[in-house]
Amino acid sequence: MPDADIRCVSFYEGFETDYAKEPEIIGLNEHYFCRTQFPNKTSFKPEVDSRIEKVKSSGEGSSLNSSFFVEGYNFIFDKTHDYSDKVLMLAEDHFFTTGETLKDLQSKNFNVAYARWDALESVNASIIAIKPSAVKHLFPIPYGSSRVEDHLKEHLIKKSSGVYQILSRNHRNYRDGYYTNDIAVIEDHLRAAKII
């Protein structure tokens, strides 16, 4: 997708300059910085979970997860609300090693696309694709305190027409990539796929 319009939104609790020490993300068309309405006040500290090779973030398991994700998706929708093309919204751990997911999303006709998460058939909250102009009536998604997977299912998937399930993301089985938040694991998979 050489002509893709790639944008990133980075939320901060303190100041935009908090990002000044971070390396610049290369290849973006736009990078937005926005003060979050939901500072992370959980007591979890980042730790490595060796069972699934990922770093557990300080927000994992927080009752604010619905608000964290919804804040980002509402921000993205606000920037793309008039688009009739598809917009892929990613939060967290998604990367692509074969292109299967991107090709699938390009070839299918949908208003909302989502991947399945857990045995309850809920929604993987960190990968959603939409046609913004077709789902204007669903935004802004309301904030809530239920599990984010269930919250998105109730307020986005169940209320949409033209829904498609992304098959290459099935709970923790990421055929086109790997389920992890560990940057070292991501780099290993990207190197193996000769992407970096």
C-alpha cells in the first residue's frame, strides 16, 4: 500500500513535549498529539508475561480501558468523518508480516470490519476498520466502564450494517503477524519476514 495515508495520534497526560525524547515515527503523513481526558491511574507496573511473550502494560485490566480505546477511535473518526474510503484504526499490538489482513480488507465490501476476541465472540478492541461516512450515526462512541471488547460490540458492531469479520485475527491467533506488545518480538517477526 505505497500510497496509504498513515496517521498516528499520541495521547499524553502531562505535556506534548513528553514525546520529545521518543524517536520520531518515520513514514507518517500526520502525527497528532492530544491531551487525554483519561489519565491512567492504575497501579499496574509494566511486566513481561513470558507465557504469551508480551509486556503487560500499566493499563491492562483497567476499568478505564473502554475510555482509553474509545477516546482514540473518536479522535480518529473526527479527523476522517467525511471519508468514503476505508480507514483502518489500530491501537496497540498489530503489525502485518504477510499482507493477508490488508489485502483482505481492501478486497471486501463493509462499513465496519472487526476481529474476534475470546470465546465470547467479542471484539478485538485494537483493530477496527470503518467507512467513516457510512457510520457517522454511530460516532462519537459513548464512553463506558464495561470491558472494551463488549463495549465496542454493543455500540459499534451490533448497530452497524455491512459488518465483516477479519479472519486473520482470531483471538490470540494472528496469522499475519503475532500477538504481542513486546517490541523485541515484533522486530524478530518483521526481520524474519524481511520487512526490516
